[in-house]
Amino acid sequence: MLMLTHETAAHIAGQAYRLLHGDKRNVRRALLRFIAECVDKNFLHQSYCYDQGYNKEQLDALATYAKDVDDAQQAYLLDEVPHLEQVVKRIGTVKDTMFGIVMNSYEFLVNFQLATNEDLRDVLRVIVILGDQLSYYRDTMVFDIAGISDYRYRNLPSSICPDEDLWCIGGSDKRTQGGGVLEWCYDAEDAALLLAEMNRYPDRFQNLSAASFADSSVRIPA
């Protein structure tokens, strides 16, 4: 499924903006190519999450935030897209707790191959606005506003202490799709405390364990 995410939104919106304000001659092929890379079967999805690393409380908070953004961005769309109702239809905020999806969805009403260049530029204007709005989003900001706790990485380097004292937390993070060493720890006590904290988020972390860096056989199971 093609979608705008907060990691890609600023880049995609920037590309669309440059196409809008660049040379207007002989750009139809470039417009169609760009739209094909962003739009999924005439649908554009402004995604706030698409994974299983969020619990129900977090998904509810993200869905509330996404709807508020969607309501607010209608004014920008009306101002910037001359023939908005002929170009795109607002579907609304979609939430799927099974797959961890929260997104604002839009359906383009134009046939891209038959559309005029100005219609295609209206499509780009929609992409710019939705991308700009999404680029400001961070899930931690939403959770803070909603009073929801979530684990935040310390992001300490492996050089925090001598190798003989160094411990690490290993496992997988469903939110980031990362795996392997998730955190570096100062010693066994630090590792035990951090492991207990990460175990508070079973919807997010899997297969956690703590081990000595110098001797991986010395471990603290989850």
C-alpha cells in the first residue's frame, strides 16, 4: 500500500512543490510519473502508523489526533485547490486495531491519463498540503498530549563503559521494525532495571533479554 508517512512526507511534499513551480512546458510525463509513485489506485493515504507495535490506547489517541488534523487541513485544501470537489473526495480517518493502522484517506476523482495538466497540478497541490501537515507529526508528541506512557530509547553508545562492564538489551521492536541490540547498559544492575522497564510494553517488544557484552552466556532472561 502506497502512503505518505512522517518519514517520507516532507521529501514527497518538496518534490511536488518543485514540480508545481518549475517549468510548465513538457512536464506532463513528470507529473504522471510522480503521481504514480504517491497514489495507490487513485487513493492517497496520510498515514500516522502502519504496524502492530501500538496498543489500543495508543491507536485511539493517534486516531483522535489524525481526525483533528484532517478537519483542520480542509481549510488549506479549499484555499489552495481551485476545483477541490472535482479533484478529490475526503474519505476520513481509518483505524484498524488488528494491523495497527491509522490514516486519513482521500480518493482522487480524476482519470490521470485523461486529465488536463491543470487537473494534475491540483492533485499535486493536495499532495503538498497533506505531506506538509504530516511532516510535523511525532507519535511521542501525541502520547504526551494524551497522557499515555511509551518507551523512549536512551540511545547510549557502546562506549559508555569498559567492555568488561558493558551489558546490552537484545530483542525486536515491532514499532521500528528493528532487531538485535536495542540498548546499551552500564552494568548488570542497569540492564536488569531497563529490561524490566521495556517488558512493560509487550505489544511493542518481543524476545527481550539482557546479556554481558564480554560473555554472552551471562544473561538475564525476559
